[in-house]
Amino acid sequence: MLSIEHRIAQDIAAKPDQVIAAVDLLDGGATVPFIARYRKEATGGLDDTQLRLLEERLRYLRELEERRGAILASVEEQGKLTDALKRDILDADTKARLEDLYLPYKPKRRTKAQIAREAGLEPLALGLREDPTQAPELFAAQFVDAEKGVADVRAALDGARAILMETIAEDAHLVGELRDWLWDKGQIRAKVVAGKENEGAKFRDYFDHMESIGKIPSHRLLALMRARNEGVIELELAPTLDAEQGHLEGEGRVAAHAGIHDRGRAADAWLRETVRLTWRVKLHLHLTLDLFGRVRESAEDEAIRVFGDNLKDLMLAAPAGARTVMGLDPGIRTGVKVAVVDATGKVLATDTVYPHEPRNQWDQSIARLAVLCKQHGVNLIAIGNGTASRETDKLAGELIKKHADLKLSKIVVSEAGASVYSASEVAAKEFPEMDVSLRGAVSIARRLQDPLAELVKIEPKAIGVGQYQHDVNQVKLARALDAKVEDCVNAVGVDVNTASAALLSRVAGLSASVAENVVKHRDANGPFANRMALLKVPRLGDKAFEQCAGFLRIPNGDNPLDASSVHPEAYPVVERIIAQCGREVKSIVGDSSFLRGLKAEQYTDERFGVPTVRDILKELEKPGRDPRPEFVAPSFAEGVEDLKDLRPGMILEGRVTNVAAFGAFVDIGVHQDGLVHVSALSHTFVKDPRDAVKAGDIVKVKVMEVDLPRQRIGLSMRLDDEPGQARAGRPAGGGNEGGRGGPRDGRGPRPGGGGGAPKPAPAPANSAFADALSRAMKR
């Protein structure tokens, strides 16, 4: 079998040498952002996406090898490790294949088959299988022995059947063959639980639904799983479109593999029933749970990928920059919380106004906000998009009209996670004397200035730009999102003299405790004058410095290079350039015509190759360049503030809040996001919605359908589409694919697909099957 490194190389389309170098660096404590940016020569230019995949595959394959070793040791300890079995175990390339091979040797509770073997019934089982001409009852009479627990002929035959069923069901080759067949032909069948029609109305698309298990989209599978977990539908795996015919085919496959044929001989009927029970009671149940687990894991991986991509887009959204901002955290009864922060994010003032019911202090609120804006020179107003957002947006609009001299602008921003931040330990340390409710307004203001710097203070899962994120493996989700946050922070870079500990802790090589030490050192000794001063921070040693230095910026410091992404270890390359041209560093920084005339090959050495030198020259052109886009605010239509204000055919502007596998959700200012189905994102074919839009994009959309009872809005970015006009691939008016405008925290059902002609009823599942399936799905 190929080595782990060679297998990973195939997976990520790289050369084995590249993978070996990357694995060595990771094992040595290097971070992905550091390797991607500063070790291109070693890895042959592997980017952060390839390195993250490499890291994940490395974890999986090492777990596989660890499990392989444990299985080999267990079977050998039992004295059952043959050369052929050892070869099969060593050749197994997936965890599923390993477990299939281990199944007959896996320690388990005493089974009926084991008890039957202890009672001496194995010769009866093997005898009937090898010579079906024998009459089962007559042959079984020889094995009746009350002392061994075999009371009569029936008990003997039941024991023999249990032995055969276990033997056949634990055949690794048969299990593998049937798994592949079911993956290719199997159909997930959903049926509403009687009496749950009204309670589970949000899942009505799945009340009678059938779909191929190997092709079902991630979001639809997770919707089915959620509906099952809420007790609304029952799920089963039909072997084929015609369930009963599929079960017969399954039995036939088992019989053929076991060498059992019905030729009218004395034991053939008994053997045929044994095959039927083996398939229906053991193999079909086992493989259903196995494949449901497999498809769920795949769906979870896709959901995690979608969440990660959306999180990246949100964190790398355009920052409004160094402006004085007023943050408004909307509320009705409790009032609108107000916070004013200066260009650096420092809190200048807080207050609470009560423009809405029950106090209705509209004019007083406008007057108070105007005073705060004049007093502190506010440029922008950031309004959270929660309850009373539109009413508060209207308040801000009137403030802008009445006080045009203030030259204010307003924008509604996502407040996802703001309440989590407000009650967090981070917020308590930052604002120990401030009321929890006012901290949310500060967060809203700051996330407009710099989304990345503020969102890193919130647990990524709480930001809520995912698809069924609460239904997936939380450990895997947290690991993936943490990696995405780390990549975002290091892609932008961090000003070490202004960054919070929460932001610094996301820099490659800095732990939370070391990040705290950086802030304490800065507070005690003043701003860092250069990068080398970082080595004076307690517990920030040479290894941590190597990892973090290139991502930490020091604007206006001793060395102009400290404000760039050029790593200190590569400063000698810049010194060679300076020595050759006879100019100072400051004079060449930003001199594009000079820098573009240089040839990278002239400045390489045994340590720094062409890729690194090219990166250095590019960075010197625009040192510390921000990869994020320019800030643009959407303009919501006047008079469109509620779902009831929408009419099919309206063309509106909005901001993309979330991108799922089936389309994009857009905030058009009515409290409820609308869905642009993937088929309505463009006039050309779109395979991945993120190829067309990203979270944070400002887009124009046409209202195609408004479903008030289900609080759903169907939108199109194809502005020449007409409401009611059918489009290829889905019904008119938005179709059923995905729940339109589910809650922004990702917890809404957003079910996909469904409907169509009624399907044939499945064969009734036995209670053992249903119970086992229920337990597995809950797990």
C-alpha cells in the first residue's frame, strides 16, 4: 500500500515531496498560514486550501493506521491472523473496509450464534448448507440435548440458523459488495408520522419523499434528519425504487454469495428462509445504519464547508475603516441601546433611547441622537438587524433628514453573535463597568468599522452564517471554523499596537495566554517600536516569533519593513536590493516602476527562492495591503419594511447574508431574508452559488414570490424573470428547494425538495429495525 504522504498527494493533486515537506513542517509545530506564506520553496507553493485539506487527510489517515494496528494486534492475540487476512487488513484503504474485516473477530456480547456453537450446533448448520438434500428436521433430531439447552428439533434448527446468519452477515466481501450496491441504487424514503401533519407543517415537503441516497444534496439530507429527530417523519432505506423488488434482489445477492440455491431439495426452503432473514434482519439493518451514517457525515462535511466559506466572506467583508460610528442595538420595550466609538474603536459615549412602544419618545430620541452625533463627530450609524431593526432604521433615516448638516450615513449590519459577545468573558474584561445590554451596541458599531477585528471575539458557531450548523458534528465544526478564522486573520495581518488579545490570539503561533502577554507588555511599556521587541514579551520565544512575526504589523515603527508582510527572516533579501540600487528602504517602498523592473532571480540564495522574492517585491509595492474589498452600503427601498409590503415584480437592493448549497439568502430590509435559488443567480449555469455571490455582497433582486403563512420570500437575480414564470430545474415562483428565508442563525428548517407524484408505500419495517434506526439517528 502507498504511504500516507503518497495517498495525500493523490488527494490534493500534489507531488509526494511537497506533501512530505508540509507534513514535516506541521509535525514541527508550524502553522498552516505560516507554511502557505513563508515556506513556498519547501512545499512547492501549496496554498492554504491545499494545506488545510492535507491537514485533515493526515489526521484521518493517521487515525486509520492507528486503528489498523489495533485490529491486527487484536486478531493476532486471538490466534486467528492468517496471512490472507493480514494482507486484506493491510490493504484496507478506508475505516469502513477495516471494520468489515474486523467484524467476525470483534469482541462482542454473547450472541445467539455463539450460544448455539457452545451447544454443539455448528455441525448441523454446516451440514445443511453443504448438503441440502438432508431433511432439516431429521438431521436436527441428532442434536437435541436438553442438558446443552437444545430442548427440541425446532431449538436445534433455530440455533443452526443463527450460526449461518452470523457467518454470512460477517463476510467482509459480501458486506462490501452490498454496501456499494445500496449506495448506487438505494433510495431514502420519508413518510410523515400519523398525526404529525400540522405540528410538522414546516417539513411538509417531505411527508412523502423518496430520493437516491448516493445523490441527495447535503441540505436536503440534513433537513430529513432534523424532521426525523423532531418525530415528524420516519426514514428508511429502500434497496431500489421498488422497495419489495429491491429486497428480493438483496436476498438473491446474499444467496449467490453464500452458494445457496433453491433446487427443490429437502433443505432448500429452510436455507432460503435463512437467507431472507439474514438480509432483512441483519444485513439491511446494518447497512442502512452504516450508509445513513456515511451520507450524514458527507452532508455534515458539506454543511461545515458552507459555513466556513460564509464565515470567511463575512470576516473579510469590507471594513468601513477609521470613522467615528454610532451603534444602535434595536429594542422595543427595553429601548434602543446606543454606543458611540471613535476611529480606533474606543467607546466615547453610551445611552438608551425609547422611540418605540410603549414610551413612543420619537422626537426626544432623535434629539438625543443628534446631540451625541454633534458632540462626537459621528460619520456613520450602524443599526443591528434584530427585533425593531426596521423601525430603528426609520428613526435613523429621520435623524439624517432633520440634521443634514451632520452628513450622516446609516447601514444595517448583522448583529449575529452580538448578544453572545455581550455576556462573554472577553466583553466583561473589556467593559467591566458597562451594562451587558450596552456592550451589544458597542459590538455593532465596531463590526462596521472592522468586521474581522470584532467578529474574532465571538465563538465562530455563534455568528450563524451556516446551514444546519446545530445538527452537525460540533467538534469537527469548531475545528474547521477555527481554522477559517485563523486563515482570515493572517491573510489581512494585525496591527500589534492596537489589536485586542482576542484578535492577536488568532495570529499564527500566538496562544491566548501569549496574546494576553503581548497586550500587557504593550500597556506597560508603550507601543512596540519594531518586531524584534516582541521577543521581550514573556513566553513569546523564537519558535512563536518565527510563526507570528510576518503577520504582525508595526506602522510608523523603526523599520518600514515592519509594516509589511515581509518576514524578518527575509529582510536580508531587501538589504541586497538596497545595496545594489543604492537607495533607502523608504524610497523604494511603493515605487512600482522601480520594483517591477527588478528580476527576482537576481536576489535568490540557498534559502530564499524565486517565489519568496516575488512575494517580497509585490509586498514592497503596496506594503500592508488589505485584501478586503472597498466598503459599500446597500440602499433599502423606502416604504418596504415588512413582508406585507412586498409585491411580486419589485426590484430591490439588498445584502447577501448567507450562501447555501441551494442558493443565497438576501436581506432586503423586511426582517426576513429572501432566497435566490441557485437557478436564479445567473442566466448561465451556476454549479456552486459562491461562484456567483458571497456573504456581504450588495445585489439587486426581483421579488418572485411572497409566502406569508410560511414567512418565505422567493427572489431572483435575473431581473428579466417574470413572477410565475417556470424556470428549468424548479417550479415557478421559487420552487421548494431550500426553505426561503430561514432564521439567520441557521436553525430554521430550510428544507429542500419534495412534492411530486405519490410514491409506492414501502414494505413495513419491523420494530427492531425502527428502534435501532431511531437510536442511530439520535446519536
